[in-house]
Amino acid sequence: MHIVMLSSEHDWQQGSKQYQWLEKDLSRVDRRLFPWIVITTHRPAYNSEAYAADHRVSQHMKAELDSLLLKHSVSLFLAGHYHSYERTCAVSKNKCMESESGATDAPVHITVGAAGATLDSVSLLGKPWSMLEMNTYGFLNLRVKGSEEIIGEFWGLPLN
């Protein structure tokens, strides 16, 4: 697994130093040795929460990064920031990209910021790429089975 940590608090736009670094790093990954590429960052590129300022950031982030993530077949994009859980389909340019066989070059985006701070109570926008949303405390456990699959298990507490 090749893991990359980006700073969502610094310039990640096309042409920036961080973007150029990411592009160079991803182009050097030998997928025979590292079949999975995981990018982590604080702010999500795909998230359904309706908080206007953060929604604009995510809209801009995916517009800048989607093509690069697709080009390099990034497997998973992990973020926090929102105190909840959300998982997308394999998504790029706001569209689910999975074929009938399940094969795709687009990443699944998971927001998991539910480890203990006050949960978000912002309404959800119900985007078509959003597969699961949970407003609860919990954590994500990732298991890698060789080059065959990554299994993500979200362990959450039921809320009354």
C-alpha cells in the first residue's frame, strides 16, 4: 500500500508545489509492488454536509484533484474534518464510475471524523455518489487482503 498525506490547509491547486509533488509521487508508484494507493487529508473532497463554506472548499478540491486521482487510479481517499461518517461510490467528477464488474480507476472517498468531538448536526445534501452517511461516534478499520481487496469496516455507536 502506498499512502500519501496531503495538507488540505495549504495550496493543492493544479500548478502548486504540493500538486506538482503529488503528481510526481503518484507517477513513480510501481503498482506491482503497491497495488493500493491511499490519499489522506484533513478536509474531504466529497462530502454531503450542507455547511456552505466547507461545501465550497470540497467543490473546489474535487475540481482540482479528480483528474489526477483518476489518472493514477487512486484506490481510496480518506478525510476527516466533519464529525460524522460518509462513504461514496468510486467517484470522479461527481459521478459513480463503477462498471458492472465493479472495476474502476476512481477512488472511494471516506470521511471519518467521528472519534469523539461533538457530532455535526448540519443537514445532508443527499448526493447521488453518497453510499452511506452516519451521524454517530466511531472509527474506521481497514484490512488489506493482498492485491485483491481493501475492506473498510466502520464501527459506530447507535445513538438514541
